[in-house]
Amino acid sequence: MSSWPEPDRMFEEPLRVLRENSVSLDDAGNWPSESLDVLGEAGVLGWVVPREYGGSEYSGAQLVEGYLQLSRACLPTTFVLTQRNAACQRFALSENESLKADLLPQLVGAGRFATVGISHLTTSRQHLSKPTVSVSIEGTQLVLDGMVPWVTGAGQADWVLTGGTCADGAQVLVALPMDAEGITVMPAQDLLALDSSRTASIRLESVSLDTAMLVAGPINEVMQTGGRGGTGSLGTSALALGAASQSLDRLAGEAVDRPELGEILDPLTVERDDVVRDLLAAAGEMAESQLPELTNESLRQRSNSLVLRAAQAYLAASKGAGFTASHAASRAVRESMFFLVWSCPQAVIEANLREFAGMTDGPSC
């Protein structure tokens, strides 16, 4: 019996719309505005917003289930959603009550968009002698200078959760209003996949903000505050499994007229169900478990491995047609590669590399 969660009947129509819209989202010219509108109408945009601000305040297990369903329907839209949710979750964790009361009710629907620009605070960039983004505090004003890399939907955002480093090494997080003076959104990067996410850098030139926009800090290692999450999180694994499931769905379609593909499809599906079962357990009743197969890193390694192999199996089954740029198999392979670089902990990268090298007996996460 499959461990894949069944969607609520009321959720079937939004998923159908996402599947239809997904076809157009392999194009940098298209932003998933229609899909985000549909998610807003379905209440999805309030999943991570506390009830007191109009949201539904989903549990970790509910959120993982939702990400599984959404990414199986449309990975680009779901990825954009995770960046929006990451900002909302940080806003909700803030001790700045007036900021939360202002922003969070506006982010329950699709009318306003928030995203994150925090990779420079969570990677090796933060160890550079000159911070990527420097912050000076002058009375009630924060002044930011620098370049914020890898901001999904930078040009569509009303606010960006970002931050920088003060002269004494302390860091801050702020809700950056994108209409503030001194902000320039750079041209979006040309990516291997997910171009519709319109991921770009933001240049900050003496951007002055009132401390009312402060989300957290000043404090050392500000990204280590505020509870669980970060690289290797369960939500990222859920998106990989959703993308893998989409490839397996399409492989199943090929198998209808070619039953010999069943010997490939069946073990991949069993593996998918095993990882999904463990993921849901880790997000729910086994959240405090110390079992090695339920760690964030182990689940991410297994999810990465599966999404890569499922996409390549679909490509191989599609033969020459699948190698054309417009074919769904070509897109599936490109999108699967994203999980090798998106919020991928070093231990998972090393495990993936060992698998590529055929070192199956080596250490794993």
C-alpha cells in the first residue's frame, strides 16, 4: 500500500490548475502569478501564518504533506511558495510584534509577495573579510550596503527577508521594503531550470530603514536563532520527492504500452513510498527520533538520489524524443539537478558524490 498522502477533495482543483499551468513555467518570461492566485484562494498562502494573523498555522507534518502534493503538480510554483513561506515563518518568529501585525495579515492572500535573500548569511560567504552586506546602526536607522544574491522573485516582491553584518560581527535580519530608495534588482540569472522563479541579485546602496523593520538581531549568527529549519530541511526533501513522483507518473504513462518498463517503475515506486513514509514520520510522530534513517540529512540524501534516478529513467524510457528541449523528460532531468545545489548540506553533497563515483559501500549521511 502506498504511503503517499491522499489530497483533500477540496484540494484537487487547485492541483489540477497547477499541473496545467506548469507547462508554461519552463520559461523565464512567465512568473507563476496565476498559480499563486489559485493557492491564495485555496488558503495555501496562509499555511505558515499564525491563526491570530488570519492564517491556518499548519503543523510540520501538514506542511510536508502539502509540499509533497504541490511539487508533484508543479515544482516551480512550489519552490516559489517555499521562499515566500520562509519569509513568513521568520516574520512570525520575530519578537517585533508591530512588524508581525503589519505584514502577516497582508501575506495570507496573493495580493502581496515576500521572499528571502539570506544565502549570504548561511554559507561560506559570511566568512569573507568584507561582509556581502554591511549594516550600520545610526540611532533608529539601519543602513545597508552590498549585494544580496539568489533572491527568488526579487522583482515581484513587496518585502525581502534579508540581512547583513555589523562592524562588530553581529548580524541583523530585516523586512526590506522593495520600494525603499537605493535598491536595484539586477537581471535574473539564466538557470539550468526553474527560470520562471526569476531568481536575481539585489544591490543595496546606502538603503536606510527604520528599526521598525528589524526582524531579528543584532546578534551573532542570526540565522541560528528562531528554531528549526535551514539547510537540509524536511520541506526541501518533500519537493524532491514530489518532483520524483511526477517523473514516476510520466514513466507509468510510458509503461501503459510498454509493460516491460514495469520492472523499472515498480522498484522506484517502492523506494519512493519508503522515503515518503520516513519523511512523514520524521515530520510527525517521530520528530524527536534519533534513528539514522529519519535525520534531515539522510532523508535529503535519499530524496536527492531518487529524484535524479527517476528523472533519468523517464528520459531513457522516452528515447530520442525525451532529449528535445521542449519534452517533459528533458525538463524533469534539468529540474532534478536543482536539488544538488539548493540548500544542500555538505554531508549530503558528499554522499551524492560518492554515489556518482560508485562508492556504494562508503559512509553515508
